[in-house]
Amino acid sequence: MLLKDKKALVTGGSRGIGARIVRLFLQEGASVWFVDLNPSEHMEEFQSLAAERGTTVAYKQCNVADEEQVDKVVGEILAESGGIDVLVNNAGITRDGLIFRMSFDDWESVLRVNLTSAFLFSRRIAHAMARQREGSIINISSIVGVHGNAGQCNYSASKAGLLGLTKSLAQEVASRNVRVNAIAPGFIDTPMTQKLPDKVKDALLSRIPMGRLGQPEEVAKICLFLASDLASYVTGQVIGVDGGMGM
């Protein structure tokens, strides 16, 4: 098991890519704490998997954009775990629309959930990791944070900001053996993409050299690699999981 005896914290872990990361980390021997606004429909499965692997899983309700709530929950998790080895900043929302019609609230809410939350969690956890002189922080960005996308100025800005945060924090903590990397998924087969009209899906597929949408598990596997000792000399990197769209 690649994460045996590791302790991980995943934000936005109740569903989608976050839930796949929680599941895979448990399968690979980690104890996992995950935070979200709502509990996961997969919790029973998570608990069964944790019992099978001899690990633990715990859910904490938290508005990741609220500084006071984040500090409280992180304090609880650090006390319960005795130290976090892996942090995955995965929480994210969309409020799409052309900038001419975008409200300030749509801009601000996306930046706070997608980017500010990563700052809030990283600030506390990176400090703890530096003291224990080991750790891995993984930020889930997006291909639109690299290339942009019309109708997603707020989302693109938040995901591009994660890349800057990744590279700067990686430089700050590398001497303490703490690694910081980002994953930039392309179009992944999630409930959000499943709702798209067939015409839009066809247009997306035409832009992907591999000719298909990615699967959440494929993002989770790269997350597993970066969390594990297999990536012990990898830091400050952005790994695209996009079927070749970024070429």
C-alpha cells in the first residue's frame, strides 16, 4: 500500500473527484479526514474500506471559504491525527458566465472557495508539515487555469491562482522536505459534464486528442502518485490530466 500509515486531509471530499481521492487513499492504507459542506453519500463505503485496511476515515463539516471555520476544523484534525502527511486542496465551485454579466458575488464566491480556501488550509498545514519536516500538498487546479476559457473568467482566475500558490509555496517549504504540486485536469466525466448537451460534448471531444473524457479515478491516481514516496523528488510541478488537450 503506497500510503500505509500516512494521514491525509482532503477538501471537497464528499463527491466527484474528491470522493475518488478519499476512496483511493483509503485503499492505499491512509487514514483520511475530509471536509465539505455536506456529508458524503459514500460514507458507508468509506468506513467499510477503512475497516478492511485497518485505517480510519472522518468527515468534518466546514465552509472552506470561512477563515474561522477552517482554523477550527484544522485544529481539530491536527489534534486527532497527531499530524497530517498529505493535504489535497480539491474544493471548488463554478459560477459561469460572460464577464459583462458576472456579478461581484459570482466572482468573489468562486475565488474564495477555489483559491482562498487553499491558502487557508495550506497556511496551517504547511506550517505543521515544516515542523515535522515532511509532507505533500496537492492543489487541484484545471486546464482552464493554464489556457483560460471563455465564460469562466472567475473559475480560470481562481485555478490560475492555484498554480502561482503552488510554485511559490513549493519554494518556501522545499528545504523542510515538504513538496507542493498541482494537478490540472481537463474535461472529466463528472455529474457537471454529464449534464452538458450532446452538441457541447461533441465539441469538447473534438478538442481532446485521446477522443474521450477523463475519469475521476485517473485524476485520483496522479494525486496518489504525488502523495506517495514515489514522487519524493517532485515539487513545484503542474501535471496535466487532460487527454492531450494541453499540447
